[in-house]
Amino acid sequence: MDNLSAFQHLSDSHCLAFSIGYQTSSVTFYCKFEPKDLLNACNVLPKFKKGRIYSLKFATSELNAVLPILSKFINKSCSRETQVILTGEAARENVSNIQETLKNSLILRDYSLCLVTGFFLFLKNIRDERMTIDFLDHPKYVFVNPCVSYDQYLLVSWNGKINYFSVKSETEFEKIGHSFFDSDYLLGIARGLLDVENFDELLKLAKLSKSYIKLIYSGYEYPAEVELLKENRNILDSLDDRSYSGDRSEVAWNLLWTWLNNIGQLAAMYANLHHIDKVVFVEGSSNDSLCNDILDISFRFWSQNSSKPLFLRHEGYLSSIGALMKNLALVQQKDFNYSWEENFFLGTGMFGKEISFSGTKFMQMVLDSVGTTLTCCPLLADPETYSPDLQNIYVKDEYRAYWVRCMEGNTIKSTERMLNDTCDNIVKAMVSHYSQQMLSRLQLLKDIPFVFGNLSMRIILDTVDQCSKELGLIGIYQKIKTSESRLALGLFLERVNTLDKLPAPERHQELVTSVLIGNLFDWGSTEASALISSGKFGYKEAADTLPSRPWLYDDLDKWIERMDGPPHKKALIFVDNLGFDLIIGVLPFARELLIRGTKIILCSNREPVLNDVTHSELTKVMKQVASISTVFNEALTAGNLVLMEMSKSSCCVDLGFIDTQIAEACKDVDLLVIDGMGRGVHTNLNASFNVDSLFLSVVKDTWFASTLGGQWLSPICKYTPAM
């Protein structure tokens, strides 16, 4: 489909950044993206336009095929010349070729500057970017928390030329060494001995050797080799038993091993010599995991296992993105300096399936501007150990199989619902395409569960949301949200008047119960949506359906006891669904806190996700509620109730990346309240905070509830005092 091709957006970009290496290269550009609205929901939804970065990685041998494609698209724009930036180890050798084909002048940028700039951009913005490797264990890839930092890095670039950079910050770095045994020497030997033309041919030949099969296949990926590997865990000692047999594949293997071992040995030497904390291998000659496995083994051996080297999921994109970031015209654009988030739907991910265009194969990485600057939530007790996700379904095969199967069923049902709701043939075609794309993407996540880091429900749900936005299917729950909100507003006054008549302990219990009842109205849950769509499930039926105590997590008594104490100064509340959940659940709860003298921040998504409330919808609802509630009217007027939007919109919440404005408003917060299954169960349930926290949700999936020790519709009321 054209709308999934990066090249169609190229004519809107006025800057193109190349990084040309001797083996692999990448090209990156920036554009603006605004989702189409095929369902005509934007008359009630906030319009949003994002900055976007596309980066395409390809074999340098394909450069002559790539340049005409780029020329075709960039020359569509006649308003002004496209600026072309060039960096990389092999940049100067390709200046005339690029200049003649694109018919543009070039700006050369220092490779080390671009590499370091791109390196820190990924470290600051992307979760699970860094990883260590152990191919004998499961998981093979262990991802490093983004909040963990080191005083100094040794970056190892081995895309043809072998260079070592000492890096302390984005502005403080230097090249401290290199190896003369670069890819030119390697391929010169390989051509003479083996008659191979390039690195990929050498790699393919090496993988035919018995040594490769014996020593490198990981037990997780290749179960048949597990016992063989267990018999001899000392990898390097076993290498001494090999001898030259005249087999071309064995010669290729030994040559490849020697070359990569030299890179790893020098990395260990430079790290020791300069007392550097962490070694990171970046921008290599191949995308194949075999090379990283050998580099890992080599470095650990020569460093005597003093530390594990780091690798990056996006290692081949760093310098071209860094070159783009140094473009002065783009830097002046407001959203170019904001934080970025990874697009799981459009990106090919780590070792994912290549995309093909005009016969040329690419790996693709896409970053979307968040529209503001993100930072770590100051309420986290220990940011360096914080992981948002409850279940790591990369590691747990059973969990992954279930959730992928569940989401496949969800995709099919939501597709049927959308097809039944429209007579427009264009919309029908796009809905069918949505189904195909999502099922394909779910299969990718099942087959390669580390493709975007530690696979989790957060990644799966964000992928679904990104797919629907990309294909113009935003606001699919808008009619449902509007209808349910109208019903809930009609019940609001009656509900709060009933609550006001209750004595304190009973009132606090009813307030919590109301939030749990409201949380049953969740169209993102397959089992809950089946209940709601029956047409016979209103607030009364939901109240009758909620299980009696004791609940799965039942800290209600502790919460009631806390409410007998002094009021909290300020509460930060993450809201969930629009309708009964918000209006009959969260708002009466928030009203009680306001009456006690607690200031409140209500946080909601900027963009539509499932039936979650957006900031614009919350603003509208609060005006309506304030017109009938003195408490809310006075709180809004006095600034004791503030509505804030989360720019990184999701049905989950990663507290490692929240809006700076929200983080600053947290300075005097002493109560965190999280409503909903996505924000409070799939994510953050096991997180620790330096303030009181209250999690309110209902687990609306039978299998998921069973893994937590509960059953279908298991309520969660988890109250934890400040750490």
C-alpha cells in the first residue's frame, strides 16, 4: 500500500541525510504526518499533526539502485532544493555519485559527531534500546533500563573501517584508536582464498561450516543444539580443537572469527587502557546476529568477563539520524527538538522482515515526534530498576502464545464491527487492509518476540493503535463514547447526592466500588466488550456483575483507614475510559478528595486510543460537570483541579517517559491514583513509588486473571503507602 511507503513522504521533506559505510548504509529524512480520518470522526476529535523521522538501512552495494528511487521522489518538490547531508566512513568516495544522481549540492558532516548525536538520541528516547547477549540462555537478549547511565562509553564502529571512540557526553568525545585489519584487508584475503566478492557472501559461506553449527547456534532458537552446547560451555577452548580441513566454509568461518575476534580484543584493550565503564558495538558491517554473538564472546574473553558489552537494536541508523539532527533548518522547527517515540507498526525492528521497494531491500525505522519533551516520573521510588510491564512475554512463551491469539481474535471482531458500521467502499477496503496488516504484525511479534525489545502488552496495544491511526481508522469508538457519556452525565448528580448521605467509611467504600464498576465499560477488553455490546449492560447491570469481596487485590480497608487521617496535599490521577468509568467512577472519587482539601491533577491522553478519554473530551465533560457541581466549579476556578494531557498517548502508561510539564507538577504530589487495566495492571502494578499509590481496576480477561491468582472480573484495589 502506498500509504505505508516511506518514499511517498519524501517529496514533503527538504532534507535528506546519508550515512555511507563500506558494507551497510542508511538514509534518513524528516516529514510531517497527519492521520487521515476515513470515519469522519475529527469533527469531535482533536486534530494532530506529527513530525516524523523515516530511516532506511540498506546494503552499500545497493546504493546505485537506491539513488534513482530517491531522485524520483525528492525532485517532485520544486519549491526549493532538497538539502543533502552526507556522513559515514565511505562518504567521500561517494560524493560525486550522489551529487550527479540527485542533482543536489552536498554538505559533509563529521562521522563521529553524527554517530554520537544519534547514539544519545536513542538512549534518551527509546526503551529497550541497549542490550547484552548470551546465546546459551533464554532470554538471549537482556535489555537495559533506559534510566541506567554510565559515566563514559566506548563506541566501537566496525562498518568497514574499525574505529574506537571515547564518549562522555554529546559534546565531549574523541577517537582513541582504530584497527588496520579492516574490511578491505578481510575481503582481500577472502577473495584470494575463497573467491567471494563481499562480506555477505563470506558470512553465508561461514554459516555452512560445522564449526558454526557446533558453536554458535543458540539453544533457544535451535532446541536440537541445547545438549551439545551444554556439554562444552567453554566456547573459546573448543576452538583450539579445530583444524584446517580444506573445506571452504571452515576457512571462511576461521577468517570471520579471526576478524571479529580482533575487533573484540581491541575493544577490551581500549576499555581497560582508558578506564571506560561500558563498551557499545555500533554500526557494524552486517545485520546478522552471528557477528554480534562472536563480538560478545570475544570481548568477554579478552576482558576476563569483567563486564558484558552492549549492543543496540537500531545500531545501523545512528549516524544518518545524527546528521539529520545537525541540520540547522530542522533544528529551528519546534517539534524537531521534542522527544520521540518508536513506531512499532511501521518499523521492521531488530532482525525483522525486510521491506522491498523497486526490487531493493530495506530495513526501516520510524520515529514519531511526541510534541513535547518527556522525562522520568519523579514519583518513582527507583527509576533505574523501574520496568513498566507486568508480564515480559518475550521470556514467557505461554503468555506470548495466549496474548497473540487473543489479539488476533480481537482484530477479527473489531474488523467485523467496523465493516458493519459503514457502507463506504473505501473505508471497507481500508478496514480489510487493517485486518491483514495487524494479523501480519502479530505474527511477527510471535515469531520474533524481541524485535522491539521485551515484548509486552504495552507494545502489542501500542502497535494496534499505531496501525489504526496510520490507516485512517481513528475514532472508531467515538459514537459509543458520546452515547455512554450522555447516559453517565444524567446519573451524575443522583450518584453524588446518594454518596453524600453515607457515613465516611461506607462512602469511601462506595467511591472505590464505583470506580471499579465504571472500569467494566472497557471496549479494549475482548470479554468486556462482548458484555457491553449485548445492549443489555448498563450501570446497574455492571454493579450487579462486580464480584463481592474479598477481591484479587483487596486493600480497601487500608485505604479507608488512610482516609481517616489527614488529607493528601495533591493527587495525580491517570484516568481511563470515557463514560461511566470517568463520570460515575473517577469524578465522584476526585470530588471527595477535593472536599477534603486535596488538589488534583487529572491526566488523559492527547490523542484518541480505544474508548479512553482524550484531553479535549475531558475538558468538555468537566465544563458540563462544573455547571451542575459547585465543588468542581470552585476547584476549576481556584486552580485546585487541573487537567493535563499526556502527549505519548496510549492505553498503557510508561512512567519512564512522561511530559515534563506533568513531572514538574508532581513536585508536591503525595498521592498517585491509576485507573484501568492498561495503566494499572498491564503496566505499573508492581512499580514502587515515593508517595502513596492507589490502583483501581478490574481484570476483564479470564486467563490473565488466572495468572494473577484470580478469576474473570477480578477487582484490584491496591493501596501502598509511600516507600
